[in-house]
Amino acid sequence: MKTLLTPGICLVAVAALLHSGVIAPSAAVVGYAFYGAWIAGLLLAWRFHSTRIFSALAVLFLAQQALSYFFFSSTHVPPSPQGNMALAAIGLLLPLDFVLLSVERERGFVFSNLAPTGLLLFVESVVVAVLCRPDPLAAAVRAAHHVVFPAPLAFATQLAFAGAAVVLLIRYFLFRKPVESGLLWALAASFMALRFGGVGRVPSVYFAAAAFLLAGSIVETSYLLAYHDELTTLPSRRAFHDALLRLESPYSIAMVDIDHFKRCNDTYGHDTGDQVLRMVASRLARVSGGGQAFRCGGEEFGILFSGKATPEVLDHLEKLRADIESSTLHLRGPDRRQETRGPDRRNQRGRGRTQTGYAIRQLARSTASSDASELSVTASIGVATSTRENPSAEEVIHAADKALYRAKAAGRNRIEAASAPRRRMRSKSAGIA
């Protein structure tokens, strides 16, 4: 929720400072802020290959420039018909563009990928220019629409922004990507800019805020990629090491390893292996006792328990081990490795080299014949606690790893503590583990 709420809090803070009179930036300062945020956002989008944010910044720039061009009067004079029409047109096109950019996939900065978006923005710019051109015929059409349909235009603008906001919010909860959050709050800032007239100091501040929020979504995306594992959504190894720096003794570290994970990959394929990792990670994310789980690499995970010793966390780890063992994965379909094939000519070259592969294939066939749609795994856990004599996190991890190796050697699917006496917890192995 931080990714969703933080940009909104920033926007509310800007609005509070702006309308309370605490800050009163000049037009020049606001202009520099908008162009600075816009250029910084473009550079970040280009550097991190975010075509959606790049295009959204282009939409903001075109909208701001069109409003500035067609509003010939100051904020103290009733807006011109050209300005009213530009405000209405942009109020419909901007939220539509944000929704289209939200559903569009990242395609990279290649001309063939950027051409459709560029063509769409060019057509929209031409439409706005034609509707707002100051010739007698267009002025008559604008005047007629201004007199007959003022309320529907305003309602259509609000409806367009509300509908786009709902779509972006739904997409955020579906995918939980910072880009969706950035588009959502940039849309809100753009609505505030149009709400206060589209031109002038206050609208320009909101346009600048929208550009800042879009640029910030790129920074948030890079942070998530650096500190969160994309496959399991758990914090990554880098986040694990950062968390170690903030620990104060006493604390406990548990190292978790999926049993026979390599055999799972060899038997069912890497796609199924990824499903297993996600399933185990979802159980680790729910670990009780105040533990925080991290993916340290491959099939290995770490859990940090701040302020707790080994006896205090063993019950929580046993609950986690049992939860992993009782979980079943519903396979999407048979892997090619499970399909019966004809005679393998390589088997004729030597029986010694093929015994392992033959055993794996036989295991897959026997498992598939018993229950081809479900798979269960187990995990081994080693835990260690810091002491006054051993406060180093590296030493605690080393002790937890040694305990994990003992759990593997003792039969897997159990917990081993680094401190004596050992406490072994095991149950019947399941699935391929």
C-alpha cells in the first residue's frame, strides 16, 4: 500500500501548501519546476526503458502547451471560447490517453513501437487545433456548443476522469505496479489543474506535480526491482543484507531450503519449479512470530526474527514447516518430460550414464500415474540465535546454514537448531520431497 498511498500523500501535501498560502511561488519558478520535472521524467523513462511513462509525460506536455496557447486572456478575465474548447477537449482526451497507456505493454524505445502512440498524439493534437482555431465558422460552432451544452461537457469531463481513475485503481490492485499508481495520481493532479482553469500559477503547480509523480513512479519501480524478487514478490537478497544491518541483539535467523528442488525442476520442468517457488514463498510471507521472509537465491530463503531467541521461534517455524508440507500445487498440465517417448538412442551408448535420467523419468511416470494434477513439497529449516559472544550476523547465518545442512543429512523435512540440544521435527514426506 505504500506504493499506492505515498504519491497521494505527496499530492495532498502540495495542495495543502498551495491553497493555504504557505507557499506562493512565482510563475517563473512554477515554469522551471514543470519543465525540470518533465525533462527529468523523460530522461528517467528513456534510461529505464519505460515507454508508458515517456508517453504519459508527452501527453502532459501537449495538454499544458495547448491550454497555454489557446487561453489568450489572463486569469482575471473570463476565458476565451478557444480556451473553453481546449479545456473541454483535453478533459476528455487526457484521461482516455492515460487508460490506453495503462493497458499498453512496455515495448522498448524502437521507432516501430513508438510510432502508434506518436501517431495517436499527433491526431489528437490536430483535432484540438481544429476545434479551437479562431475562424468565424469554428467560433460559431463553439459558441453554439457553449450555449446549448455547457453542463454535459463539464459532466463528461468529470465522468471521463472518474472512469479512468477507477480503471487505473483496479489495474493497480491487479498488478501492484508503481507505474499504475503513478498514472493514477498524475491523473488526479491533472484533474486539479483543469479544475482550477488549466492555466495560471495554481494549475501549473498541479501539472508540475503530475510530472514529478510520473518520474517518481520510475524511481519506485527501480527500487522494487532492486529490493524485491520479481518471481516470488518477497524482499530480495539485497533487502536481506540491509535488514541485517538494522538488527539488534538478540535476534534469530532461520534458513529455509526446499527439499529436492533440483529433482523437481528435472522432473516437471522449470515452469513448475517457478510455481513451487511462488507457493512456498506465499507460505513464508505468512510466517508468524514477527518473522520477515526474504528470498536469498535459488530455492533458499531466510527469515529474520528480531528480539527473539531460538526457543521462542521454534513453534512458529514448525507451523511454517507443516504449512509448506500440507500445501499442494495444482499442475497446469503435463510437462514434456512426463510424456512417454520412444527408445532413446543415447541409452545404447552406455548404461552407467543413463541410470540417473532413467530413475527420474520412472519417478515422474509413477507420480503422474498416481496423481497427475497435484504436487507437494517439503522444506528443511536451520535456525540460529545471536549471543553476546557471537553478535555478528555473518556468524549467525553460518550457524543457521550448518543447522540446515544437518537437517538435510538427517532426512529433510525437519527443523534443526544451531544450539544444543537439537530439536528435530519431522513428519511423513510428501510428493517428490
